[in-house]
Amino acid sequence: MIAREKEKNLESGKAQEMMQGAERDIGVARDEKRKVAVQMKEVMFAKNEVEAEIGALKTKYKSEVEGLEKLEPIFQTLKKLRSMIREKNIQGYKGLLIDFLDFDPKISSIVDLAAKSKLFSIIVEDLDTAKELLSMNAQIKGGVINIYPLQIID
């Protein structure tokens, strides 16, 4: 009988130790859960801040572009032409001259002053593409554009 009581006490002690261990584990898990919740809240807050900043930049960029388009009719013409070029999938269109230039941003205003509208000259593969773009420009009643076919350079 004494042996049986000792055995029950041992089992009871082991059970208590297991319960205490489980309670510790649950406590640790709850602490981890709280930490993760705080981190999630911080990440969500940061995400919202970034999204707000992106929205503000998009709005600013859009208003800047619209302002430029009002000041310089060439920008509106080029915007319409690019849209038509994409729609018609014109293969000979290479881009604007400015897209092929690489210079130090510190001197961009000087380059702009020196080259003015020439920076927005259109580069095309051949004369046929140039004629097609001129026709499209006439359709939209666009402003004066400069087109340079690569074919005449070779």
C-alpha cells in the first residue's frame, strides 16, 4: 500500500510538473503572440504611411505633368502620339532622343536650355515610320515635331 501511495504521489508530482511546464509554454506563447501583434501593427502602420506617400507622389507627379503639358504643347502632342503608337503597335518607333541620353542630373537644366525642344525629337527606324507618325500627328492636329529616321544616318 505504501508503495502504491508513493507511486500515486510520484505520478501526481509528474503531472504537476507537466502542468507547470505547459503553463509556462502557454505563457511564452502568449508573450510571443503579443510581440507578433505589436510587430504586425507597426508593419501595417508603416505600410499605410508608404501607401499615403506613394499616393501623394502620384498626385504631385500627375499635376506636374499636366502643368508641363499646358506650358508646352509638344508634351501633349507627344503623349497623344505615344498612345497611338502603342495602340497601332508601330514597330519602327524607337523613342524620344532624351530617352537615349545619359548625363549628370546636376546639369539637366543646362542640357534642357541648350537643346530645348530637340531633346523631344522622335527617333524612328525608317522613313516609312516617320511618314506614318507625321500622318498621325496631322490627324490629332498636333504641334511641330522633329523626327529623325535612323535609316538616313546609316
